[in-house]
Amino acid sequence: MIPQAIPTLASIASIILMNKPMASTAVSGFSIVRSAAYPPLCIVLSRHFFRIRFPSPCATLKLSHSQMFPSNFLTPQFHGGHSTSHAHSLVDYVMEGLQAMRSMKRVRPTKRVELVSSPELQEVKQGKRSLQKGCLLEFRKDTQKLLLAVAQKPDGKKNWIVCDQNGVMSSIKPQQVTYIVSGFESFDHRDIPDFLQKAQSLLDPAMLECAWEELLENNRSVTPEELAEVIYGSSEPLESYCAHLLLSENDIYFNQVESKGYLPVYEPRPAIQVEELIHRKNLKEAFNKEVEEFVKLLVSAKASPPCSKPSKCSWLKEEKCRQWMTSLEAYAIDACKNDEQKKTAGNILKGMGLSKTSSNAVNLLIDVGYFPIHVNLDLLKFNISTEQREEVLLAAENLLTTSTDVDEGIRKDLSSLKVYAIDVDEADELDDALSAVKLPDGKIKVWIHVADPACLVEPRSIIDREAMRRGTSIFLPTATFPMFPEKLAMEGMSLLQGKLCKAVSVSVTLHQDGSIADYTICSSIIRPTYMLTYESASELLHLGLEEEAELRILSEAASLRLQWRRNQGAIDTTMIEPRVKVVNPDDPEPLINLYVEDQSDPAMRLVSEMMILCGEVVATFGSTHNIPLPYRGQPQSSISAFAFAHLPEGPVRSSAYVRIMRAAEMDFKKPIRHGILGIPGYVQFTSPIRRYIDLLAHYQIKSFLRGESMPFSSGELEGIQCLVNLHVKVAKKLQSSSLRYWLLEYFRRQPRERKFGALILRFIKDRTASLLLIEVGIQVCASVSAGKQIGDEIEVIIEEAHPRDDVLSVREA
């Protein structure tokens, strides 16, 4: 038999207490704790609370308020299977009971707090929230940190001196105050820690859900004090502050609608909005859990020895892991595609105990084996294509197997000439070679043979478009990324020793003073005789062997041309340049091969002069026949070269010239003077396998030689040049940064006591000078001792060399 007596408020509380173990499942441990001045009473204000489980398994108590009842009574209704609650406001009944109990305990009269925040109530509460000495307040120290403090005294007209929970005195603005705890007139800041400890013991965010359900049903807004009455049964300072914390730290159930005089007012969010926020919270928690597991993998990989670390490929196998690693990679190179990727990387770094910086992301990826130690970040930042696309490779293969020589009928056989190809020792693409003879009248005739890729690749074809997109081959210390597919460049285009090769040959007869007497341009067949490095060519020139008379003739022609150009106003800008090749760059300590090239070396002078001569002839040919070409020029500086005549010849004077050089100019209809080279016009023509601008010139010249119309107008050439120039600038920047990285790595490995010879190029300020390290070919800045002059050689010691941070510091020995 189910009892029919009407339970009182006290009996409901007794039932809750007696059935606490069973009720805990329904209420999730929610409790409303009264002030310590009164006996403890646990009341839960939510629909879940009303589902009270009695010992009897056959019935469930349902509390309803469908009629008017005395304030201290509830009418029970019983239903089998399930129960619900439709209390008009159980809050009101509970509050009346609480108020009655307080009225018996206290002498001062009290009034039950209504949940509806009337303007009058707000005004009263606002009046109690003024900043005054001794009041306890919460303020925002920075964007993330909130502190409790006690107001000490005014600081000026508006600011206040406060003493926070850590005993630190500071001046704050009124705008920094987020809440004033009412009820305290002279709070001691030393009691703040105890106050906070008590508050933490009362905090239970689950209480907020119960209050939200009731307040949402009645469409009521609430202040922290009102919420304290609801969930704690008291609006004492401690309970009110706890309610404030629950409301301000929770962003799901309530939304702050206003704040007047440090009195925040909150309204319950709509149920559909709360559902969405909870869903998002659950997703975030699930994501954070996944991140935690991923962080464990990173920690394990980081602790593993180098030989046991997972490879990059293994990190990318699983989809989720791939997303996280690519997010870290994007963060490392400052290339996050969206905020989500940036946030993901930040969470991973935070989970690893690292600050959110790109350098930390780089180091982490290195530590777990995803990046090699010497990873080229610029290669990733600039998004350089290191592989050719499949359709381009197929097209290249097709060209090698099916193409025919469209110039066969006009190609001149020059295979009987002795041909020298001179380049660096590791060059893969050989696109120029030289021949020379001395004519009976004493004049010198030279041939500049240039590889002929235009006989294979048609303008606007898929291979041509890919070459244009790349703009240039990229030569790094660690790798080469060719403009054309490697097999096509090596087997179909490059000049190969002892093999018949298609070329475009520019022949030039020189006057005795080095000026051009005659020239021709034709498609040709050549058979390269020698493949020489600059070092071996210089050695042959030094030996002066009779059987290599052609090489001496080339050197003589180069000397004539250099003198002629100088007479035309050319400026000598030869310098010492470094070159680095790295063997096994993915190893922790790869082998670094350093080469220092002196551009005034006889063999380098020879090749340079012949390339300039070829460019001048092509420009003259284009001008004579009105061929649109990428004509290149450079205006003469307004400062005369004689202004630097007092400087020592070589790197010192050359560096001074370089600083006054004006920017290069382009024209696509007619040649423009190249003041630095001292020639009337110039077209880059000698590297069509490596530079797309050279290939454009080949398209135009070859079409003219065949008697065909030009494939590109001057306007089209200009548009293409602008596009290609963007890619070339990126390639140059990449090449420069990569070279510098490995030079700094070279310095880092040197003994600290090693001394390097340095040449003073100029003084920057006071005794700070720009130096050229002669043995390495790199320029640095350092302070030199008094009495040193421009052109003097000194010795320096490397103090610091950090490749990843691009730091190089030297001092005079």
C-alpha cells in the first residue's frame, strides 16, 4: 500500500537524505549547500531531482502543482514506470521553507528573494556595488587571469590601489573590475586564500544545469545573488561569489545580458542552443582526448634513438595522424591554411609543454623524425615542385621516342670543330660549348654552341607550360630541380661528350680590337670534344699545350673582348663566390664540399666573355630583323666609375661598383644599352635548358631561321616575362638562403680557434666594417682595430654560427 499522506518539505528532504545512494544516479551528485550557520540541507532543483526513487519497486512519486496549495505542502501523485515534474515553481516553495527557517534563527527580518530581477532590485544591488575601501572584488589582471583583491585606497580620480590574493599591491582601473562581493566592509586580504578555498569546496558546475532547467521553464533572468538563493539557499557573500563563478565560468547554460554597476545579469540560453553547445563541448573533449593520445606517440618518438624514430611516411599513413602532422608542418613554416589548422598545431605544442612558436614546431618535427635535422624550410615555404607531374613525364617520354628534327633541312654540320664544354664539375645540364680558329688574316673566329631544346619542345605545349611555370632550374647544395624533366634534359637536350648533338651555333669574327666584324646564327650539329671543369680548363691554359691551341685562341678572344668592353664603359664586377655541394643531406652530419670560385679566373673569364658576346650578337640579329625578343639592358650609374679608381682592384672595387648599380630594364621590341657590360644590346640566350627566358629567345630566333611567323608578339613576351620573373625571384631567394645555411653549418663545425683571412671591403660606421672571408667567399660585418684601412687583410675568429637561426658572428683575431 502506498501511503497517501501529503509529505512536508522536511519529509521530502528526509526522503532525499535516506535515498541518497539511489538518488545520486538521477541527480549526478548535485547538492545545494546552505550557509554554515544553519544545519545542512541538500535540495536539488531540477526535473531529475523530482524522479525520487522509493524502496518500493512498484511505484514512483510524481510531484505536481496543478492546483493552488499551501506554500509548505506538495500533493504527491503516483505513476508506474516513469515520472515527470510540472511544479509551478518548486523554487518558490523551497525558498519559503528556507526563509521560514532563517526567520526562526535570525532576529533581523528578511524577505524572500524573487527570481525576477526588477529594476528596483537592480538599483538597490547596484548601490551596494560601489568601489570603497575594504570591499572584496574580482578584477582582470590580463586577458586570461582573474584575481580576488581588497580595495585599499583611491589612486587618482578613478583608479584604485588593491591588494590581491598573492599580497601584491597594484593600481587598477574600474573597467578591470568584474565583480564586487557584497556584504564585506573591511575584508582582510590575508583571508582571501581561505575564502577561495571555501568557495572551491562549494563549487559544483552540475548545479547550474538544474537551475537552468527551472529558470528556462519560467523564462527568468538571474543575478549571482538570486542564483545563490536558488542553489545554495543563501545569498551570503561566499554563496553569492560561488554563484558568480558558476555563471561567469560556464558558457553553456547562461548568457550575460547586462552588467550595471558591477551587477551582472544572466539569462538562460534556449534549449536548442544549449544542446548545440554541449555537442560542441563533447566534440572538443573527444578531440582533446585524441590529441592526448597523439602527444603520447610524439613523446615516445622523441625519446627513441635516431635509428628507431618513425619515418615521415609512417607518420602520414593514418588519416588523423596525417592531418595533425601536416598541421604541425604548416605551423612550422607559417603557412597554416585556416584557423583550425593553426589551433590544432597549437594544441599539440601545448600538449608537449611547448610554447606556440614556429621554431618549436620545427624542432619537434625534427625530434620525432618527421623532418631531417637539416630540413630546408624555405623549400617548403615557397612550395617548390620537386617532382615533375605524371602527364609532363609522359609527354617527355613521348618526345624522346617519336619526335623528328624539324630543322634537319637547314641544320649545318659543324661536327668537325674541336668543341670545349666548360662548366662546374657536377653540372648535369650542359647547354653551351665553345670553338675557335684563327683566320689567315689574323682575325679570330669563335663559335658559341648552345643546346637546342626548341627543336623538341613546341611553344604552348604541356612541357613548355610546365617549364614556364617553373621559370628556371633550381640549384641547391643538396639537390637540383630541373626546369625540364630530367631524362628529357639529359638525353634529348644536353650537349654530351663525343655524341652528335643538335645546337644553335652563333659564329663571330672579331676585329683586332675585339669588336664584332661579322656574325651568323644557324641550327647546327656538333660533337663536343672535351668536357672540362673551370679548374682543368685554367690548368690547360696555364700549361699552354700546343695541341690545345684552340683553347688558347678562345682565351685570346676573351681578352680582346674584355678590353673592348672596358673601352666602351663596362664595369668589372668580378667577385669571389662560394659554392657548396652536400653529400647525403639527410644525415645528421652530412659531408660538406666547399668550393670558392674566383670570377677573375682565366677559364671563368673566357666563358663569361663568350656568353656576353653571344648575347650581344643575338640582340643585334634581332634588331636587324625586327624580331621581338626579351632584350635586357642596364642604365649606367650617375656616379662615374673613376670615383672608385683609388680602391684596390678586385673584390674591393667590384663591391663598390655593385652598390651603385641601377636596376636592369627590359624591352621586347628593340635592344637597349647595357651600361654595366658596355655593349649596345643583350639577350640571354646561352642557357635554354635552365632558364625559360633563354628558351623564349630560342623560340623566336628558330622560327625566323625556319621562315615562320613569330610564336610570340612583343606584348606576349612581356606578359610571360613578368610571370616568369616572379618564379625566378623565388628560386634565387631559395638558392641564396640554402647556400647561406650550409655555409653557416660549415662554420659551426670548424674549431673555435681557427682563424680565417678576411678582406676589408668598406667601413659601415666607425670601426664596423664589411669583410669578405677570402677562404669561404661570404661577406660578414665585424669591428676592426684602429688603423686598419679598406683593402687591408686581417684575421677573424668565428664566435657564433647558428644555421637555423641565421646567426653568424665574427671578431678580429
